[in-house]
Amino acid sequence: MSLRTALFAISVFTASSCAKGCASPKTTAPAAPKCPTEVLIARHIDKPPTLDGEGEEKAWLDANPTPAYAFGDGGVGRPHTETRATWNGSALYLLFYAGDEDLEEDDYMGAELIGGNGKPVSFKVSPNGRIDGPIEIQAGIDHDGTVADAGDDDEEWLVEAAVPWSLLGKADEVKVRFSRADKPKDAAKRTLVWPAPCTGSDGFGVIRLQAPAKVP
């Protein structure tokens, strides 16, 4: 089963009284739970993927996906959206998948990344292939459906992107925040994100680069 097929299947208290002069009980607010840092493992690859939006190469099939993106209230987002990551000595590679019933020109999938040089790098890619971000970033898209045609039912779209280390600064961990804008039929535009929103968090997760496999 191809990655595209598998992912599309996923997509379809009572207060007590006290006598006069009784001291009020002291209460301590519970500590806010600490937000764990969400981690996406990026496997090392020798050969860079072809940026065609197909997402069916072995490197992507073997790559770890993020959990499904979430809505702003922290609930699991719909339709299904996820991202996978791989890397080599030249770049960090990202594969975005999104189920989508109605592809629109202002839909997007994108990321904010902070690598070894500490400088934020942001980009967005639309279903028609427009890249909003640094010119060094390359991307390819593929979609099942037609953009800006509400008269039909679309299915999904994928983005494969390459972010060169010369732009990010090589690091064993890259801070990341993924986002997606989607407008379903007869509904307001909405934003989905990974990591899921968490009180006290800065909103970033981490892409952790897995070391290359040792050759015997």
C-alpha cells in the first residue's frame, strides 16, 4: 500500500459554611502541567528525494510522521494532516500530507524553523505550487482534485520541500512549528498546527536528526 493510499484512508464544589470569626481556608492553585516537547525524528538518507509531491519513495515510507495536526483548542484537527522529515548533508527534507475536500488558492502548508544559526526561517506552500519564503527553499506539490473549483470533491495534496542547511545552520535538533490553512466547503477558514497548543509552551516542537547508520 502506498503512503498516499494509507494516508487518505486515515482522512475519510459545594462551599461549606463557617461560624463568625472562623479563618478562611488557605488554598493553593494547582501548578500548571508542564508541556512536554514534541519530537519528530528525522532519519538520515543518502539520496535526496525527488521533489515531485508524490511521497512514495522508500525514504518517505520509512520516515516517522508527526501525530495529526491539531486545532487551536488542542483538539485533533480534521481533515488529517501530518508531516515527515528526513535529512542529509545538504538539506532538511519535509513531506506534508493533507486530506482536503476543497482545494483553494489561499490554502497552505508551511513551517517555522530555527536551526543552528538561531535565525527563524519560515515558508508556506500553496496547492498551486506558490512558495512564500526564502528563494533557497525548493518544493514540489501534487494534488488529487482541482484548485479553486467548489463544484467538485477534492481528496488530498502533498508537498515535498527541501530546506538547505546553508539557510538554517546545521544542528542536531531544529526547532519547528508546522501549520496548515484550510477552508472546507461551506465553512470558515481554519488553521491546524503541530505541535498541539499547550498552555505555557512556546509553540515549538523539535526535529531531531538521527545519526547516519554505521557501515560495517
